Amino acid sequence: IGKPRPAVPAEGYLEFFVDCSANATPEFEGRGGEELGTKLSNTLYKVFNNKRSIDLKSLCICAGEHCWVLYVDVLLLQCDGNLYDAISVAIKAALFNTKIPKVHISSDEEGGKEIELSDDPYDCMRLNVENVPCIVTLCKVGHRHVVDATLQEKACSVASLIISVTHKGTITCMRKVGGGSLDPESIFEMTEAGKRVGKALHAPLMKLLEQEESLGKKRQKVGFLG
């Protein structure tokens, strides 16, 4: 629980932090991954922390005084290219599974406000992730563009276009990365391709998340955190 920002006193907000582990690549040893982590965090903030993606008003507890702050911590353990896309899918899945305790506000004798969290673990609210976008990265290689590029394909790319797309195919954010240039025709083609890929990504992702949730405790645990 934190304090709302003065510009939007009736909204909560998200904070992003990306940690580039040295396990992903030797280049991240020491402070090698710090610059990349900052770039990723800034892009994720622009894509997800806005009222078009998430109902930030639902995170407000008491306007101007208290709100929920969702901390999204990303740990990169492997780096095989296409980081933005993979991270965006993971964030949407995490927000889908997020459960926020119900809060009750009461007043004391002096007129002050007290916040009480519900003791019932099932007394919580869920976020509506319908409009949460997924990121699609398109890499320009020669006269063509590649989606879901590997490290080798990315090394051949002169520039990339990062596009965040909602389930309706609406673009909410777009930025160009890389030292090369993109002509208007390439930008148009890459944008249209990104919209198609991004729109097609949402339905199977949501179906998979809902299927996994329906399994309850029977859900298979994978990975070293399982």
C-alpha cells in the first residue's frame, strides 16, 4: 500500500524492475546488465502503467491518501533474443493471477481513517487484464522483417520495431530500437504485421491461463521454483 501520485490522486500504479542475471549471459556480470534492465523497465512502464491497459482506479483505496502499488519484478535467467515479447507475456500472466485483498476503511473517534485488510484469503479482487497488451518485436533483416527473432537473427538486423498490441489489434505503444533506419514503407508493413501477430497472441494465451487456473491444486509445477 502506497500513496497515490499527486497528478492522479484517484489511481494506483505499477512499478517495474528488471534484473539481468549473469546466468543469462557473461555480458551481464557486474553491472553489465544494468543499462539493459533500465531500458526494459522504462519501456514496460510506458506500455503497462496507463489506464488504457489496466483499470488503475480499481487500485485506489482512498483518493489522495492510499492506493495499491503493484511491483512487477522481472528476473532474466536466459537470453536468447526477443526479450520484450517474452516479458510482456509473463507480465500479463502474472497480472491475471494477481489477487488483491479487499480493504475496509473505518474512522476512529478523532476522525482519522484506519485501513483493515480482510482476514479471509478468498475475499479478494482480481484485475481485468482484457486490455493488457502483448509486445511484438519485428526485426528488419535486409528487405524483410522477422518476428520472434533469435540472437543470430537479431545480430543481422539493422533496426527493430517494438509494438504493444491489445486483443482488439489496437497499438498502444511503439518505439524503434537499433542504430539503423527504417523507411516509411517498411514501418507500415512491420506495423501491420505486428498488429496481426499481437492480436492472434491474446486468445490462446488467455485460454491457456484459464485452463491452468481451472486445474487448481492439480496444476503441474515446473521449474526450479516448483
